[in-house]
Amino acid sequence: MDKEILLKKIQDREIRVGVVGLGYVGLPLAVEKAKAGFTTIGFDVQSHKVDKVNRGVNYIGDVVDSDLAEMVEKGVLSATTDFNFISNVDFVAICVPTPLDKHQQPDISYVKNSCIEIAKHMKKNTMVVLESTTYPGTTEELIKPLLEQGSGLRCGEDFYLGFSPERVDPGNLIFKTKNTPKVVGAIGKDALEVIAAMYRAVLNGEVHTVSSPIVAEMEKILENTYRNVNIGLINELAMLCERMKVNLWEVIEAAKTKPYGFQAFYPGPGLGGHCIPLDPYYLSWKAREYGFHTSMIESSMMINDRMPDYCIQRIYKLLNKEKKSINGSKILVLGVAYKQDIDDYRGSPALAIIDKLKKAEGDIVYYDPYVAEYIQDGFTYKGEKELTAALIQSADIVVVTTAHTKVDYQLVQQNAKMIFDTKNAMAKISNRTNIEVL
């Protein structure tokens, strides 16, 4: 392989880019690659996503509509379901889902299937980078042999392989794909140099290189396990403080005044999204291969996983004070997105709470200004179109599960019989006679 030729092609924007998976990670990356001057092809097995991209229609909140439309109109961005076009690209980023299966073990089938398809069509000197979050060792133990066996090419001799973990925070108004620092690990110094050069040609943020893919893989797991463990700590304190009749939210605000050695984390009804609830399971699963038990990590996972049930218990107690049960009570849930001011409901704890309330025979309605409807277990659930005083008044209890800023919480407080605020979204409301926080 001729590294210098590749570096020159990167500098001259002659590299053709392929992005496999056009979701929350892949589509923003594809748009940024195209904006940086690289002809980019997006690959996805879902034809409706491909059709939207080719029509210049955006479906991801972190992508600017006009940016996508402009790149498609210029002819530098297109999409396809046909992996034969892998033969036309020089750089491939794999950005497919890595969920957990029903046994809470890593489901890497999307990564595996993508590699099989890529291997059928990749040519010599191709750069392949996995961005999907996974367990440490995936790049060298799974992807490398799949690509070598399927293509007949040798890693380090015929193609370059690396791992660069996605860092996407939906709804973040400051850090987007373009300006978020990037970590890159690769197999061999030449691979590290050319793959890092590709990211530096596109991103404004720092590109930090590490010695191997497994370091980059572990780094990504550390980022989210760190958050999982600290959220687990604060959730456990929330349960203790409720028994002690101490306002944990006030405690946290006081602790935040310390200018060093403390970072604020907040309790909530559970963890949502694709990373924080999943990544610790990847690490604990891999750790068992080495006879290691990740006791602290697993404890935090158990605490966070039980928060929806704990919220149900709190709702039951609040209704019980009014001589009511969940069965037959009308419950208005405010917010099904997993975090504020976005339309992403993947893994949202609100969905688990709604499901548990339904199973307890509650009459459940929801309102979310960003999610008009959601699909779970093959069923479509539609939300209320408008949050009115009449709707609030009709509920026996209002449960705030997402702290959307578009919700009129003054209206909620003035009209609700009872409110259980799991996100402290109503902290600025002065009249708190009908509000109880998590």
C-alpha cells in the first residue's frame, strides 16, 4: 500500500466516502464528509431512509435540513441499499446499531452483516473504520477476520482498519459531529495516520490518536460507564432521600458550589438512549471472558434498571393518599423522549413506565411536543395533540418523565390534582402544594 498516495488524495478531496448506516450517527457524519468536499455514498438496508436522503429530506434532528438538501443537490451526497457500490469508495465508516438481545448480551449482528457485505466488494487500499459502540476487542477479533476472509485481502498489507467511537449527543446545541473531539485507534501506524487524516480533513474538533483499536473501544465504554455509575449513585441516593424526607435536588445544588472534585449528576426515571444504558453491559459481558466480575458497574446498572419500577411505586403511593389506585385512574404522562427537547425515544424509561402503568390497568395518555406517536412492540401509540387545561384537569395524576422546555409547567401546576415530577422540570414553580419530585 502507498500511504503517501492516500494522504495526497485526502488532501485533494479525491477520496470517495461510504457511510454504512444512516441513523443518528451515520447521517450527520455523511453530511459532514460531503460538506468537507468528499463525494459520499450512504448505505442502509432501510429503503425509506435511502429514499429520503436521495430526495434531500432530513429525518435526524442534529442535521441541518438545508445542509442535507444542498449536498444532495450538488451531487456530492447520495444513498443506496446496494452494497455493490462499496467498490467505488476508498473510506468506509460503519455506523450501525449495536443493541442488546433479550438476554442483555451484545447483539453485533448488524456489525457482522455489514462487514460481510463490505468484504464482498472492497478493493485494495480501502480504509475501514468502525464507529458503532461495542465491546473491547471487536475490531481485531471480529471485523478484521471477517474482512480478510470475505475479501481475500490482508489487513495492514492491502487495507487499513481502525476504530473511532461515535460521539453523538442528540439535542446538544453546542457540540455536533463537526466540532466534537474524535478518538482514533487503528491496526498499525500507517492505518492510524491515514484514518486520522481523514477525520482531520472533516472535523474542527481535536483528533486524538491512541495506540490500538482496543484502547479506543475501551475509551468509549469508559465514557458511558462513568456516567452510568454516577447516575446509579444519585438514583440510589434519591431513593434514600425520599425515605429521609430530604430534597436531593437541593442537596445537589449545594454540592455544585464546590469548585473542584464534584460533577453534578441527577436522578431520573431510568436511563434512555443508545449508549449509557447499553455500554456497561458490553463491558461486563466481555469481562467474564477474563474471569472478572464488574461488581460496581453491575450494581449501578441494577439500580438504574429498577428506576421505572420505583417510579411506579411512588405513583401508587401518591394515588393511595387520595384513596385511589392505578387501576382505573387517568394518568397523564408528560414526555416520552429519552431526554429533553429531542424526538428520540430509543430506550426511553417513559415507555417502560407507561407499559407498567397500562399493565396495572391505568388509563394512560401522554403528551410530548416532539413525539406525536411512538412504536413499541409493533404497536403505534399516539399522543395528545395539545396540552390543555381540560386535559390536565381530567387526569388523576400528572407524571413528568421528560423535562421538555416547550411544556407550560405553570399551566400544569395550576390545573393538576397531583404531579409527580421525576426530572425536577418544575423547579422554578413557586406554588408546590401539588408537586412531588423524585
